Amino acid sequence: MSSSIVRAFSLVLAWAMTPIFLILTVLTLLSWHPVIVLTRYLHTGFHRWFVALGNGLLLVHLKLLGTRVCARNLELLPASGPLIVISNHQSFYDIPLLIWYLRRLTPLFIAKKELGHGFPSASYVLRTGGSALIDRGDARQALAEIGRCGLQALAERRAVAIFPEGTRGRDGAMRKFKVGGVQALCQALPGAQIAIIAINGSWRITRYNLLPVPIGSRVVLEVLAVVDVGARTPEELTEFAREEITAALA
């Protein structure tokens, strides 16, 4: 069978399966919202477990499209926080990936404030769970909010994830890493460890803005290194993370 016929068949299959995939995703986000609202007021442990499970379901839906998701070197991660996670950013699926595979550390996130509204389940968790919702046009507010989030991760012995690129690399190519957020977290968590994580392939899921979702993508989450915050300056840590992730993506 020629490659052109295979590509044409994959495209037809993608268009046929994408509506089913999108309906399941929306139903999961809508149905999970009251569950996580209720469990937040009942029991913290249940709430965090249901948040992780909901994000795991979002990854399961990808299997309908033949997407293969795997995680490597999770054994390098500490059993508990505080932990700073530095990762590249390829699509909004990076958040479910980190929540599910780092679920024992119940990660917080540094996210733009616009994500605090408009998305069932996800916005509620970001808004009420302690994540930092930052105004990218207000550096003072952003750094203060990142520091507050870091202190919460310290108090609750959790992970806090930051994407130093500041926005998604929609074609898989990494953008420049910014040091400001990493520096604020290092100041808030001087005794923490830092996990450097590469996410490779999630950009392919959203390369056509979900219309359609491609068939047969492969997504890998890989823990590259775990180092102490005090081992390097924030500038050196940021550059080290960028170099490690760049090599892993290559």
C-alpha cells in the first residue's frame, strides 16, 4: 500500500473519530466538574484523587485515535515534595500528563490568568487548588503569585510545575526559557529539589486545533534529571533545563 493511500486513509479515519473523541472529552470535563467541587468540600485526599483520575481519563480518550502515551524515569522523582518541575510546553495536554503521572505529588501549576475561567473542571482546579494564575502583563503580580504558590507547595509538600517558555511551542520547537518564574520559585523553596521533564509529541495532538485530531501520535513524558535548588543559580538551573530538554527532544 502506497504512502499516499495510507495518509489518505489516516485522514479519513481521523475525521471519523474526532467527533467521538471531542464528545467524550467534553462530557468528561462537564460531568467531572460537580464531582471535584463536591469532593473539595468533603475530603482533600478524595478531591486530589478525583482530580488526578479525571485527567487520566482525558489521556485514555486519546487511545481512540491510536495515540500512544508513555512515561519514563518516574522512579527518579522523590516520594514527596516540595518539588519544582521545569518542563517544556507543547500543548494543553501537558497539564493532564503532569497531573496524572505526578499524581502522588499533586502538582500545582504556574498558568496564565485566562485559564482560570472558561474550562469546566480544569479552570476550577486551577482557580481553587492553589495554582498561580498570573497576569503576563504585570510582572510584579506574576512574581508575587508565583512566590505564593511556591510557599503553598512547601507547606503541603507538593510539586509546582512551571513552563519557562511562557507559552506553547505549537510546532514542537522550543521557545526561549525565561528565568524570572524559576527564580521566584527557588526563592520560595530554597530546600526543594528540581525535576527537569521533557514532553515530546503532545503538540501533534493539537497541530490542527483538534479538527481533526491526528491518528497514531506518540507522546513521551521523560524525567531527565533531579537536582537540588541550591546546586546552581536560577540562571544556571534554567539554562541546564533548557539544554537537557533540547537534547531529549532531538
